[in-house]
Amino acid sequence: MTYSQASRPAQPVPDHGDNHQPIGVFDSGAGGLTVLKELERQLPNEPLLYLGDTARVPYGTRSPEEIVEFARQIIRWMVGRNVKMVVMACNTSSALALDTMRQEFDLPILGLIQPAAALASSRGQRIGVIATPTTAKSHAYRDAIRERSPHTAVWEVGCPEFVPIVEEGRIHHPETLGTVRTYIQPLLDQGIDSLVYGCTHYPHLAPVLDQVLPRAIVRIDPAVSIVRDAKMVLDNLELHHTGPLQSHRFCVTGDKAQFSLLANQWLNEPPAVEQVSLSATSPTPIYPIPLAI
């Protein structure tokens, strides 16, 4: 059962004053800023703690064991900073680590796959998914879509070059159009009616994708769906921030320069960026809110 389906906790929710704790958001790099922007749009009063694991980007060619360990380190770090919820703004982590992290950490942890699959299955019958190689190989999207709509046709294509293109600022490079066309053409050959952006980096490629995709094909951005789920969880657990709006915090594990450059391009206000280490994390505290999952 997803957190959006969870009932109100059986025990009273402790009084947290103005619920000033931030929502933790993480990705392998800058791609998760697409989710952060959607959080700002749908939940404008919530303080956010964003972590880009830029020292280890991209995740899409990593092993499942590595992805689980990376997610564990990041969430442990975030819990040590008193987040009230974690949003995995990373499809690879959502596909491979979500279930394990929900077992290990006693706070709401939301992933991208299920919300996007629910939306996709309501929009199309011939669905294409572009994703990192690891996400595509997991068949997480295919399985989640067919769980809801068994007769829907789903094709998944791993696109290993997309994340480096975005992280390196090569979206408008002359060679990028050809690269995008190479990955998309097999899906067009199948006659898809919908396309899921199975990586949070991919909406940044929209100007190039729009040159390749017919307008009739529905584009599905999981960011919209996961933030709707986040809002429902905050409603159910009475965790909405009610005090004065606080500033967001942006952190990276690698060099700040390239992330800052991309964030300056994609966000309304250039953020201050901190470099942090995940190795010096404190033990996971017990989260005080009982959850119904």
C-alpha cells in the first residue's frame, strides 16, 4: 500500500508545534530539481532539504546493491537533520531501494514509480518509458503499470547518455538531438501513445524531446504525481508546515560548481549550495510519529 493510500495513524499524532521540519528530497544530481520545483508549486509553504549525490552521479549504471547502500546513507543523513518525510526524486532509487528503505526507516518515504504508473495507466494503452539502464532493467515501470492495467503494452528503453548530457549542461549541444532520436525511435516504431519520463533528469530534455516526439503523444512527468502523494501524506499525518516560510537548503556530495550552474538556470532564485559528507552520519534516531502503511 502506498502512503497516499494510508489511513490516519491509529495512535494520536504528537504535537510538533508548527511542523517546521523540512521535507528531504534527494537525487543522484540535479535532476531532482524538477521534483523540487513541483513541491514548491503544490506545497509552497514547506521547507525543503535537497541533496544531490553528485560525487556518485550517475546512478543509472550502478548495481542494485550500490543503489540500496547510497539510499541508506542519504536517508540516514537526512534523518539526522530531522526531516519529516523523504521524497526519492530519483527513479533508480525508487525502483531498487524504496521497499528496503521503508523497512529500515520509520518515517514516510515516497518513490516515483507507483504514482507515475498510476497516472500512465490512466492515460495510455501503448506506453513508452525512457529511463536509466538500471531502472529499465528492473522493469519496475512495466510491472507497476501492468499491475493496474494488465493489457497495456509497455516498452522500456535505457538511455545511459541522458543523465550525463543534463549534468554536463549539453542539452543544446548539436549532437544531443541525434542521441535523443536514437533512443526514442524504437518507441515511435511501436506506435506509443504516451511517454513516461522515467528519470527526473529527463524533463530538462523537453526542448529536444519535443523535436522528436509527435505532439499527440502524452508526456508523463512523475514529479506531478509524487508531489500529490506527498500532499496527501502531510494531510493524513497532520504534518503540514504552519509557521512562517523558511528558506530551502541545497547540499551536494561532490563539487558545488556544476550543480550551482544548473540550479541557477533552472530555479527562480539561485540557491546557496553546501558540500556535505555522508560518511559522518549519526545513528538513525527513532522517528516519533506512528505510521499506518
